Amino acid sequence: MLKFLATPLLTALLCSSAVAADVTYRKDIFPIWDAQCSACHGAQSPYLGEFLANDKKFIKEMKGPRMDTYADLIFYVGWPDTGALMRRLDDGANTANKKPGNMYEYLGDTDAERQANYKIFRAWIGEGGWTHKRWEARGSVPGISREELEKILVKY
């Protein structure tokens, strides 16, 4: 009996690991981003420096910082805006107050869709790379370490 239970369990574990390892920007992340994020973060949006200089104006226009290419998006993962994507997309399970990031709600129309897309983003970044830390320390939160940066996957 144990043999019959162990085989499906082992298969499920191996398949879920393979799926996580094969998440890429082109195949998995871009389609989600295009459907859920491009209206506010597309090619018509400002780059981060311009956004920060005129944030009130762009927020009124429903425009966030531009993220329409792989290079623009990883800017918010590794450097220079380290951890921004993770902080904003987080479902709240990784925060002391359990409050989701301000962009989590836009990951889908239902909680099931948001959770599924969230898990794909987490797998793309890498479970060990998912951090809310910034490049430099802020308050009691230390800056990201080299070891933590090395865990970020973000395959193209």
C-alpha cells in the first residue's frame, strides 16, 4: 500500500520542482505581466526616475514605473530597486502584519488566479531569492546580502 502512495507523491514533488525550475520570463512571466500589469506599467509609462520626480501626476494618470521589457522588470528585482517587485506582489504571508503588497490585487480577478500568478512569480525569482530587502539597509531591515542576491533566478 505504501508503495502505491509513495509513487504518486514522489511524481508530484518531482513535477512541481521541474515546473518551478523551468519558469522563464518569455514563457511564463511576460504573459501574466501583459494581461495584468501592462495597462499601467507598459511602454507608455515613465522610467523610474521620471516617475519619482512626478509621481503624483503619474498616479492620477494611472501610470506606474515602466516595466515593459525583461531588463526593465528585473530592475525591480535585483538592482537598483532591489526587492520592489517582491514587496509589491507579495500576498502578505511574508510580512509581519500579513498585509499584501499594493500590487497583489492586480495579479488576477479572483483570489485563486492571484495565488496562481503569485506562485509563478515566486518560482521565477526563486524561492530563496524572494525577499523584501532593499539594496541598502532601511530601519531595522538589513540590506540584501550577496548570498541572497545569488539566489535570484529570473531566467529569460
